[in-house]
Amino acid sequence: MSKFQVPRGTQDVFGKEVRQWHKIEALIKEMMNVYGFDEIRTPEFEHTEVFARGNDSSDVINKEMYTFMDRGDRSLSLKPEGTAGLIRSFVENKMYTQPDMPFKYYYVSPCFRYERPQKGRMRIHHQFGVEVLGDKTPYIDAEVIGLGLTFVRTLGLNELKVLVNTLGDNESRTSYKTALKEHFKPDLHTLCSDCQRRYEQNPLRILDCKVDANHSSILNAPKLRDYLNEESKNYFEDLIRILKDSGVEVEVSDRLVRGLDYYTHTVFEVVSVNKDMGSQATVFGGGRYDSLVSDFGGPELSGIGFGMGIERLLVALNAEGIDLADEKELDVFCVTLDDEALDYAYHLSNFLRLNGYKAEYDYYRKSFKSQFKSVERKNAKIVILLGKDEMSKGQVVLKRIETQEQVTVSENEILHQLDHWLNEDHVCDHDHQHGGEHE
Ligand SMILES: [Zn+2]
Ligand SMILES: [Zn+2]
């Protein structure tokens, strides 16, 4: 075993895999631009109280944070999730003073959780998340769920299920919590120790306990939907209608409460139903929160967002047999026929790169045969042959690998010829000799 290894629960990303990340990141930027979301980048660590506010029952906050004292004796924590830091920044920078509600933001950030590593569940994972802040309307909830769904479908995911639930407003939830406490009270001693803590902090979380999932007391627990007031009921019905009208099939899941305490009204999860995904099937999930912005000292604004783990997303893509990485390709490989051409190959390659072509040459001037092996390995589309005879006449030979066409052109015709072969929108506005016919 080598002395130097990555820490448990972390990984290196390289080769084909990093090219898949590039595809995902590019689509995030493209879609967020189209949907009108601005990016916010917040620090990888914050003062611990940004994440651990008051009496939160979640495992993420209670058991899994990387918390440390810095050299100035301040308690800091590595970001366990993306929302809290973003809201802190939104309030601290008074972004709410801009005129146009709602405020739409996104982030892509590493998150750190000390938990047992599993497939697609790492101690450092990367989250793509969105948050929309402003007065609440079910149209925003529908947009957030819909755009997440469009995003993963654009990448190719197909085997998906959309779970939604409502936790109702504060009034509904308070009466439900009271009912839950009454219901669980006689059986409390038979539930796990986490549930006993949750009983005091947030009895709702007992409903998604993994340990007690089949406990009769949980299976027979009262349903939140029976405690919703009119307003909460209408809000949820409107959301379901808007989603259905836009072609999103949803399943209402009574026991979906999500892992964080601050949710109100809508919560949702989009899960992969691929058989290889097992218990780690959530592709993204989130919900609405009414008091988070004001908890951070901002105005009374509601918000809704989702978080999507990119590592998990890749596992789900892989389970469906989707590989986002393109084959590596090269536009031009400059093959040198003699030592005299090496300087020229260096300059020409850089000239081509400045003009936007992916160009390479053989720095070591290996044999002709091994240069052509590189042409093959690197998937070059065009070879430029450089030798002292042609150079003395101010000419080069270009060869198109796909069709084996070959033309000799003067130096100042190289760019035109490349464009002619590589650019589908190529326009020939002057008469000249080059290989291949224009369509
Ligand atoms: Zn439990
Ligand atoms: Zn042309």
C-alpha cells in the first residue's frame, strides 16, 4: 500500500470522468442562464452557527459536520449543504434590495459530511443547487421542480419518479406535530435513540427514520394531510395541477419529510427507479422554507430550492448506461518530415491554437511512423505535413484523414483550408484551389 492516498470518502476525478463533469457543468451554466438564475459562490467554511442554528434535529447538522476551532479560537464548519451559506450571503449583502422579485440563484459547491461512504455518497460531494427567494406562489415551486427535471432529462436520465408532499404552513404543522407527539408517546421507548431525540426536536423526522421504517407506530402514524388548513391544502393542490398541466407526473408521498427542519409547504424528491440504485436513489430533492431568510436577519421572504449531488447524478447516469464523455479529438496534427521543420511545427501549432483549432505536433520529432501512431491515438482530423522542400516553396501539404484527400496550399491558405474542411458553415467567397467540393 502506498504511503500517500486520498482520505476515505474522497476521490480524484480525472480522464473520461472529468470530461463527464465538464458536460454537467456546461449544461448547468447554459440552463441557469436561460432560466435567469445568477450564481453565488460562498466560502467552503462558515462560522458554525450559520449551519447549526438553534435546535435542528437533522443528522447532517448534529452528527456529520466537519467542525473545528481555527487558530483564532473560532468555531468553523465545512459547508455540509448549500442553502444556509447562500441565504447568509443573500442577507449579508442585502441582495433583497434589488427591485425584481423573485430572486433566483444557483450554486455549484463541494459539501462536506462525515458519514459512512457509500456509492455516490462521499465525504466530499459536489452539489448543484438553486434557490428562489420571494413571495410564494406555486408557480415558483413548479418551476424549480420542473427545471431540475428538465436538467437531468437533458443529460439523458429516463427512469425517474417525482415524489412530492406538503408539510403545510406553520399552523398546520404545529397541530400535526402535537398529534404526532400524542401518537408516539406510548411507544416512544420502543423507538431508536435518534427518534427519542427527534421526538423533542422535530417529531416529523421520526417518519423517515431508517432504523424504525417498519415500526407499527410509524406505519400507523396520523397523516399530515388530515391536519392541513385550507390555505395549505389549496397551495398544494394548485402545485399538483400546474405540474400535471405541464406534463410532469407526480406521486404524492405522505412520508416524504426531507432531512432538514426548515421546510414548510412543498417538499419533493426526484428518485431514480433504476434497479441498480438501491437505497441511494435520490437524484435531487428540496423544498420550500418560510423562515430561513428572516432567521438570518433578512426580511420575511419565502424560498424554495433543491440540491443535487453530482457524484450521485453520475451514478444514476451510469446505471442507465449513459456516458456523457465525448471521445477526445484533435483538429490538426503537424507531422514533421525532417528536423528543419520542427521550429515551423512549433510556430504553426501555436498559430492554429490562436485561431481556435486544437493543434498538436510531436515535440520530440520521433519517426514518421510513430508520429502517425499519435495521429491515430489522438483522433486527429487533419494532418499537416511539414518538410524543408515544401517550406522552401512557402507551401504545406494538408491531409484529411476521414477521406484521405490531400492538397498542397500556400501558408496563407492554411486557415481557409481548415475552415473549409472542419466548419460546416464554411463560406467560400473567392476562387481558389482546394480539396473537396462545396455542398
Ligand atoms: Zn428511529
Ligand atoms: Zn473554401
